[in-house]
Amino acid sequence: MKQITIAALCFVLFSFTAAAQRYAIIDSKFILEKMPEYAEAQKKLDQFSELWQQEIDQKQVAIDKLVKDFDAEQVMLPDNLKKKREDEIFNKEKELRDLQRKRYGFEGDLFKKRQELVKPVQDKLYNAVQKMALEKQYDFVLDKSEGITIIFADPKLDKSEEILKSMGVK
């Protein structure tokens, strides 16, 4: 019985604390999709991606032709020419993998273009959210577009320094 009373008291105290904090929820994906500059940035990204994919596809077709020709001629080729052709095919495949990584890999051309084209639009959204949060005195702004993410939190609510001090870290 004593535990139930303590739990109920904790719940009531938590409810009052939670009610004192003001928060808002936004859907950044919905907002971005309504922004013309975001649509334009996505369109440009798609164009770059399409050009790069065509380049990769052309190289793949050339490699496929080399492999097909090698398979057809392999029985008639001396060992030294076989080795030379196999090395040529291997090198072309490596070049293709390197090109794919350069275009689409982590921090590749697509990543850099996205940073160049989309990040300014996202920054514009972030600044608008921050401005609204400060004007309306929200403590938190949560983004529901891809799971709940905190987009803005009132810095005075950050207790990181207190935790560091309590741990004796300077």
C-alpha cells in the first residue's frame, strides 16, 4: 500500500513538472516538401544522379563486352594473352567500383551535392523553427517526420554542466 502511495505521489509530481514545460511538434518532411526551393534542390540532385548513373552504366556495358569477348576467345588465346585480358577486365571492374564509390559512397559526390543544395534549405527551416520557439517560448520542438527528434531545446534546460560538476569533471 505504501508503494502505491509513493508511486501515485511521484506520478502527480511528474505531471506538474511536465505540464510546466511548453513544447511543439512539427513534421519537417511535410514542411520541406511544401518548400519550392527544396523541390528544386531535389530535382537538381536527381539530374546529377541520373548523369552519374549513365556514366556508370556505360562503363558496365563496356566491361560486359570485354568479358563476353574474352569468354568467346579464351580457348584460343595463349596463357600470356589470357592473363593480360583478365588483368584488363579486373582493372576495369576496379575502376567501376572506384567510380561508384566516388559518386555514391560515403562523402561521395552525391553526398557533397546534397550538402550544397539541400542543406541551405534545411538550415532555413531550422532557423524558422528556432525563431518560432524563442518567440512563443517553447522549451522543446519535436520533429515527428522520422521518429521523434528534438529540433530545438531551450539551452537553460540543459543540465550537462551540472552533471559534469557533480561528477567532479571540470
